[in-house]
Amino acid sequence: MKNFNVKIMKNTWKYTAVSMVMLLLAACSSDDKLVDEVEATVARGLVLRTVSINSGTFDFFDTSKAWSVTLEAQDAENGDLLTELDVLMTFINDGEPGSETLVKTIPASSFSEGPFGYPRAEVSATLTEVLSALGLQEGDYDSADSFSIRLVAKLSDGREFTNRGKGTVLNGSFFNSPFAYSAQFFCALSDASLFEGEYMVVADAWADYGGGEVVQAEFLPSEDGDFTFRLPNTVRPFVVNKDSSYLIVTIDATTGNVTVSSNEPWDYGGGFITTVTGDGTIGTCTGDINLSLDFSGSSQNQAFILSKI
């Protein structure tokens, strides 16, 4: 009975939340539209929109290869307030973070005007640069380790914007401006068989799982392809059609980036049905899975992080 009540409460909450958003949007005047809120947010500071993740991993065997993203700077002056961008990294060794270190500073002059009038730039760092900045040598790290990356945007008026501290622009902002990334090592894949097996849920922003639950990943090349695996909903507690629905994760074998889609809409009951899409990265050496999921008609950029057992 307890599980049933929890299920009803969660379904009702999600359905009510979506309904409230729809009613609020319908009730807004022309002066209170979402675009006005976005413009007001930008006017107070700066956001860095992630245009693309060009390479979300480091190559364990080739230190000359780089982690790379393309960013767009947006502020009240079309990006002109940006003076420089700091790239800081933390080495995560066996799950334990070390000291954060400045790897490089990118001047605003490295940005050029993008298609929407805002400055864009490729922000990258080779593994050689990172190891040098952090004082690491061969033998100090292995393929199971990773790096936490934090960006700090500095404005001409002296303010700084990042993912923590005063002036923070939070994850999940209107422009998908996290200011933070995670880079694992890249190992060559012959197929997606590494991702067959049991996983522990580390984080689920959508809150189907509380964390610590075990889910099963499936590798079915004859049905989905050699570089695709499934994350079934069999133990996802609030989905009505959990026995037939699942996520399809497709790997870009050259980068470790992935795209995600649901094989069918997920039914949470009470009339709330959502289609799931998203992207993310996978640990090509460890098998770990880091996804950002979008639920149609509801929340976007919902972190879903799994660690292979």
C-alpha cells in the first residue's frame, strides 16, 4: 500500500506540475512572456550556452588529443561584457577529488561572432596541458580516473560567473549554461558490449530513483546495432508501462558522446505521458554512463548518472 501511495503521489505531482506550468503560461500577459524573463536573466550577468560537445573525453593512450566544447557567450551587451574565461580542472582519482587548478585562460579576443550575433569559441584542453597543470605524470592516473572541469567567465565590470558561489548561474538555466563538465578517459570500442550488465544509480534528477538502486543495461546488437545499448525501465517504480519501455543509448565510437531516445512514450498514469530524449557521455574505459534527459511537456536537462558495478 505504501508503494502504491508513493506512486500515486509522484504521478499526481508530475501531472499537476505540468498543468500548473501550462496555466501560468496561458495567464501571462505579453509583458511577462518567457522571452522577457530570459532577457532579464541575461541582463543581470552572463551565460555560456553549450553549442556542442566536440570531444567529451580524453584519450588514455594519446595525450595530444583534447577535450573540447563550443560555447556561446550571451549577456546584455551581446557578449561584449566578457573579458576572459578561466578553465579550471580537478583530478578525480579513485573517486576522490584533488585540488582544483587553473589549466588555462582564454581571452575574449578568441571568440568570434556566431550566427545569432553572440560570440562563440571552441574551448579545449589537451591531456598534455591538463597533466602539466595538475603536476601529473604517467603512472599517476589510470583509465578509471576522470577530471572535473569548471569554467569561470569574467566580465569587464569585475563580476565573475561560474557554477558555484555568488553570482552563480545555476545548471538547467534557460540557455543550458552549466559552467561545469566531467571528462573521463577514452578507450577504443569495438562495440557496446562493455555496457552490458548491472549499474548503480548515482543520481537521478527526475527522481524516479533515489540513488543506490541497481538497474540492468542490455546489449542487443542484432536488434539495435553494434554501438547501441538499452536501459530498460523494469525497475523504474513510477512508470506504468515499465515492462515494455526503455531508453536506447547510441554511442559515437570516435568521441564517447551518446544520444538517447525512448522506444515509446513513458506513461506515468493520470494522463501524464512523456517522450524521453537526451544526450551525454559514457566512460569508454570504465563503462560508466552520464546522461542528460529531456522529458517532453515537462523538465529538461535532467541528470541521470549510472556507475557500473
